[in-house]
Amino acid sequence: MKKYIIESIQELKNKVTWPTVAQLQSSTILVAVASVIIALIISLMDLGFDTILGEFYSIF
């Protein structure tokens, strides 16, 4: 178990390629913008369905 932990730590230090701060910032901005766009699309769809179903139910 001890050998496994030591080898895991060594692998994380030496073999894993970690992103730079600039890469992390650009990825974070991309995810934030994409999340806002998707939230707006879903909100518009919800508003549209609410309007359509409201009109449909008012007929009956």
C-alpha cells in the first residue's frame, strides 16, 4: 500500500502534464460563457413552451 501511494505521488509530480494558469483561465471563461448561453437557450425554450401551452389550455 505504501509503495502504491509513493508511486502515485511520483506519477502526479513527474508524468502528469498540468495546465498553466493561462490555460485554466481561458477554459474557465469558455465554460462560463457556454453555461450562460445554454441557460439562455433553455430559458427561451421554457418561455416559448409556457406561452404555447398557455394558449392551448385557454382554448379548452
